[in-house]
Amino acid sequence: MKKEISFILNGNEVSLSVSSDEKLLEVLRNTLGITSPKYSCGKGECGACTVLLDGKTVRSCIMLAVEADKSEIVTLEGFQKNGLTNIQKVFLKHNAFQCGFCAPGFILSTDELLRENPEPNEEEIREALAGNLCRCTGYKNIIEAVEEMVKIRKEGAEQ
Amino acid sequence: MKKLNVVGHDAVRIDLKEKITGTAKYTDDFAFGPNLLHMSVLSSPHAHAEIMGIDTSEAEKLPGVRAVATGKDFPQKIGLYLKDKSILPVDRVRYIGEQVAVVIATSKKIADEGCRRIKVDYKVLPSIHNQMKAMDADAVLIHPNLGDYEVVPWLNPQPGRNISHIRKIRKGDTEKGFEEADFVLEDEYAVPHVVHAALEPHITVALYDYNERFTFWNSTQSPHTQRNMIAEALKIPHQNVRVVAGSVGGGFGGKAGISMEALGVVCRKVPGFPVKLRWSREEEFYNSSQRQGLQAQIKIGVTKEGKITALKHKLYWDVGASAEYGNNVVNATGFSATGPYYIPNVSIDSLAVYTNNPPCAAYRGFGYSEFHFGLESILDSVAKHIKMDPVEFRRKNAIKVGDKVAYGVPMNPSGMHECIDRVAEAIEWGKEVESKDPDKVIAKGFACAWKAPAMPANAGSSVFIKFSEDASINVELSGMEIGQGLHTTMAKFAAEELGLPLEKVRVELPDTDRSPYEWQTVASHETWALGNAVILAAREAKERIFDVVHRAYFLEKEFLYLEDAKVKNELDPTFQLPLKDFVISGIETEHHTWIGGPITGSGSYIPEFTNAMVDPETGQGGHPNVHYTVGAGAVTIELDKKTGVIRVLHMAEAFDAGKAINPDLAKDQIVGGFVQGLGTALYEEVHFDKDGKILNPNFTDYKIPTTLDVPYKMDPILVEVPQPDGPFGARGISEHTMIPVMPAVANAVANAVGLRIRDIPLTAEKIALRLNSKEFKPEY
């Protein structure tokens, strides 16, 4: 069964017809050409498909596209549309990723963490990012980068 | 040695910006337009059965289905070292999940439905899921035609048995060695199957065009090897197969050789249409080649002074239903199962045993993690039996430069003792720490490791370098950037050799039509082998540059050098010719003619000293490995005696990189490899039911480490004893970093509570049950 839906995607209004069983990830990738969210586990276990929906991270591989009707969706493509963000710059400086497949998910999860808890300690960082799996890095540089983001914020270096 | 400007300095990875901006295109990110078709695979529900017939008629009738294929259409044998599997099975399935038939349709949903409509008539056969039982004389034969399969000359299949390969080592006289020992210990250790769990699943998009050419877009570690295997299997010209590599979202050996990509050839039935096959996570568990299971029997003799006199090591590998690639894991570990120690008398039998479990092949560490678990565990036990500190015991026996390894070749330069000392220092070996919680114990565990690249004796690498107008260069190669930092490393070699800043170097992913040959990105051999090819290519370009300058300015080439993107002259500091002035256009003479032309360079490398043809009964007489990389690792754990939960508080690992090209990236390999190893130490295990069905093919039931599992303190340490034939002295370390983890944690548990775990992983449940059982007796 097809259903008409519309949402704001990275600042632009999108209207389209989707099957009732289509996942948001499939619609983003296959219909709308948004490739930063990745298919990895298909069960919401790994966080590679993470997107922001009304400012909250969701697992787009298990969310039905029809559930996203009337929402505002931001993917990495939209998140960086005014250039590299501070989150990305600090991840870059720390060589935080290796194969990079999990990076879009980590970047958006970090954004959510820092909006909800601007000064997390190391344990809170680990807790917040525990839903994003990375098989390459051992997480050390990712965690250290987020700690530095917090430090930069504290020092008021970030506008 | 001349001062290095790029090599040996830290840098941001050259591929990272495209990865953190989502610019990097993984294979599933390529757009193929509205003609893209989708493939689904019908899997076998039986672990072992004869295929009596397949009826595909109902699937073919389904609207949207464009093609159906079975083993009748694609029976060709395929395999890296032993052709023991077909593209699609013809008469027999050998494990649950084996691909029996495929359907190509206009949507994935229709392709799935097509698969459901295929009827397969199976005659179920007895199945074997344990390698020890598979060796019984009356065991059902999994490959009755083993003797007919094409095989490389250095493997020893045993037709009439479920044994795909045996590697034997006989050095000295082990019986005499055990007689000389003051103490002899025998034990058995087991390692289960685990999976790579790369975040990106396997994927291929295949197109057969009306020009009779195949193009594959693959997530792969082996573009050229895949091209070769497909061309050979189908008996078509190599130039009619093209493999284009996307970014790879994690490999760890799982994307080496060929697995599901072979199914792409079915696209020949739908010319002109690209066909996509992407594994689901569950298919990934069954069909991306797991890590072998191992049952190891070890006997070791030592003197009371702590010298190892003899080692007998039997390795029984469960390679699953196919050993086309996995046989080399068995082979490589057969040569090396002494670990990094000098042992005068050695007997090793390493056996590849077929079972009806999923096929196993390369996984980071290539078998070395598995045998080190038993070996490094028994070394701790034996040291404690003779009342010697386990670290001191390792120091006494650690291999030195020039010591003969088990197959009789002298050990390459390496810093085994320095690695031991640096790790012992970092972990504060010998300093006892008490937990504040009376239910918990804090203890330390130590292990050493070594590994050699396992590859054919003539594995080749090649590189092209070309300049652009602004003196930037493209380094063209087919070594795969799979996250390990290969592009950055190769860019640095070229930059250093050509006197360029790193920013001037671009390295791209390969396309077998355009990029020079590379055997495979495996074995942690690329820094060394491909690095040597990059340097040869850079030197050829440099020679051409100097030649042009010599002809234009009559300067002697021997005094010219490259620095700051300029040609400089040792004899005349005022001579500074920017490369950008001539590397494309050439140099203009006073007569307005031009000398030179676009500068290029090429380089090819194979190790010319290796020889895989050893005596099958003794393993002597060849030179099967290029060199070993050595290292050590240690952990401090806190063990909860009531719950069995282990928390790793601190880890230290040191590896001898020869020369760390990018020290921070090398340390990142240590950290990443440690954490991947930690998963296998603490909880990773593929659970099968009695029929070979996987019970945990997902990340909820098969856990991999998260941010919460990572030690707060991690000390990656680099040792640099140069490899004489390595680029700037470098050798690989990436796989090695996983190897010490399982035994180091197991040794820490034994040190903490006297519980010796002989079957990894060290799950909380296992520890709590054994520690709190009535039969528990502390041991070494």
C-alpha cells in the first residue's frame, strides 16, 4: 500500500509516495539519494543508519518511512551544509575514524549528546555513544575527540 | 640516515575528510539508475545433503523476475589455493546457509519472493560439526572428490579423509628434548568460531554488457585476485573482467579472496542490467567466511632454569565446508606455532579439517590469535610450575636475531626483548594492586606474539606515479585502503622520496582496468611490499627528473636532490628549480625548444627470496615467510568473583614496526586491534545448534565491543628495530595487535583466582560457574 508523506529533509521540503512497509533508510538512500546513513545491521543495533529526526537521533533502518511524515530530518549532508562543523573538525584532528563507515552516525550522535548535555564527563560520553558500533578504532580517539570538543566549549572557543 | 620530513611524523589521514563528510563512496552508495536489478539467494536449510533436483519454474513465472540460476548454470569450480567450491553447488550442499540458487528481479522484495518459490529436493546426509569427529575413520566424507580438485603445489590435501591440508614441522628431536626437560606439561585449548563483524556488509554490483565484459563494483580487499578468479573460473579473457573498488567499510580479512562476489557472474543472464547483491547481517554471519575453530594439543618441556627444550603442538582446525582460502591459515600457523621463542626441538602438525560448518578463511591474525591462546596460556602455567615469573620465563626463551625458526631459517632483525620490557614496564609488572571491593580481584596477565605475512612466494605489488602541472602527484596502486591507513602510508613514502609535502599526493581506490596490479591487501604485508613498490616508482620518477635537469642544465645527476618540491644541487645552493616549472611541460632551452615531458614512474615488487616448496614431512628446505613482526601485550583486569564479570582496567601492547611511518596511526592500529581482540577474549563466539544453524547471527546476540567495554587506560607502544628490506625499515603490525589479547586476559584470570580457562571466550557466566562450583581447585 502506498502513502503520501512529506517532511523537511536537510532544510528542504520533500513530498513523496512510499510503501507502508518501506523503512526510512531505504527511502533516504534509494529514493532521495542520501547516502551518509548506512545499512549495516538492519535491526537498529549498530547506529550506522543514524539520522536526526526533530533533533533526536533515530535508527532509520528500523523506522518506517510513514512514521517520518511531517517531521524534520537532518542527515550528515544537511548537518554540514554550511561547511565543516566543529564536531567534524575535532574528529579530523584526532584521526577518530579508520574505515569511516560508522562516522556519519557517530557525528550525529555526538551532536545530540552535546546539545542535551553540553559538558559530559568521560563516562557520560561513553554511555551516550555506546549505541554506535565501530569495529576499527577501539573508540579511543573518538572519546578523546569528544572530550576535546567539551573542553573547547568550556573555554568558550566555540561561537 | 638522512633527515625525514614526512615519514615518521604524525599526520591527519589523507582519506579522513572524505569519510567524515560522507563523501567517501562505499559500494552501496554508487548510483546505478533505474535499470538496477536486485539479487536474492536461496540458502540451504540442511548442513549436508545431496541435491536431487531443483524446480525453479514457479520463480521464473513471478512477474518482475528476470533470471534464476542454479549450479546447472554456474557449476564452475573456484578457489584461491584449492578449488573446492563451485560458484553454485551442483549436487551437494555442505552447510546451512550455503547458496543453492539465486533470483534476479526488479526489486529485492520480488527476488526474495522468487527464492521462496524455488523447490529443492534434498536427500539429507549425516553432518559433522566437530573437527575431532570429522577425522574418525568412519566419518562421512564432506568432499568425496577432494583428490580431483585443482590445488597449488604447496598444499597437501588428503583424499579419502576430511582433511584438506596438513602442514608438518619436524625440527631437532622432540623425544630427546622432553627427556632433557625437568618438567613436562601437556594441555588442550579450544577456540570457537568468531566473525569479522565489519560494519559494512559484503556487497557486489555486477554488470555484463553487450561487449561481453563483466564489470564488478565490489567492497573488497582483493580486486585483482577477484578478477583473476572470475576470469579463470569462467575461462574468459582477463581483460573482459573489470573490478572497481568502492570504499571499504571494514575488511579484517573477511573481504579478502572471493566469497559472495562470485555470484555476481549470474548477471550474464541479464546483459545490460547492473545487478546488486548485498548481504543482510544474517547472511554476513553465514557467508562471509568465519574465523576457524581450533582444538590445540600442546606438550612442552622445560629445564628448571626455565629453558624450553621441546614443543609438540597439534593444531586441529575446523575450516568448515570449504578450505579454498582457509588452508593457508592452517599452513601459515603450522610454520609458526612455536610462537616467538627459540625452541631447539619442535614437532608441529597443523590440520585443516572439513566440517559442515560455514566456510572459514582469513580473519585479522590469520590463525595466529587462535594458536597463541593455547601456547601463551601453557607458557604461563609451565613458568609457574617451575616457580619462575612468566615474564622472566618469556625473556629467557624469546627469539633473537639469527636464531633458527622452526623451519630452519634465521630470524630477521626484531626487538622481541624490547617489546617484553616496554610492556612489562608500562603495565607495572610485579606491582600488586588490591581492589577496594572485597568481591573483586585485580590482577595482571601477559602474552607475547608474532606473525609473518602468509602469502604465495611470488605475491606481487606494482605502482604508477604521475605528476600534474602544479607538481602534485597521483600514486596509482591497487592496495586497498580498508581503514588501516594504507593510502596515507603510501602517500608518505612517495612524498618523502620525491621531496613533496603530503598535501601534494593523491591516492585513489583502484579499478583493475586502470590501476596497476596488486595481489591482495592482506597479511599486513602492504606497508612492506607495496611500500617497496611505491619507493621504486618514486625513484624512477626521480631519475627522470634528474635526467631532464641534466640535459637542460648540464648538471651532474649525482649531486641533484629533491626538497620542498624543488630540484636542488648539493654543489650550488642557488640552484633551486621548482618541479612545477617543468614536470609536465619540460624545460625550455634558449632556442625555444623543450626538453623532458610529463614525468611518470613505475615500480614492481615481489620478494625474490621466498620459497613455499618445503619437505611435506618436515617443513624444512624452503623459505616460506618473508619475515616476522614481534610484540607483546598485557592487561590489568578487575574480576568480580561472584558474577564472573571482567573489566579490563589497563592495557599495554608493544609491537616492532621496524619504522613507524605514521606513529599515531600505528598506535591506532594497536588500540583498534586490542579492542577487537578483547571482544574475542571476553564474549565473541558464534553459537551453533546441533545441526549447524547459527543461534546468534545479529549484534544483539553476538556482541562486539562498545565504548563501554574499552579500558580507560591504553598504552600503545612502538618499537623500531629496522627491517633491512623494508621501506625506511618498516614492517606491518596491523593484524598482530589482536594476537596477545586472548591469552593475556586468560592469564590474568588465572593469576587473579587460579582459574585456568582452556576454552575461550572468558564469559562472565563461564567464570562464575566454574569459580563457584564445588569441584573448583586453584591451578596455574
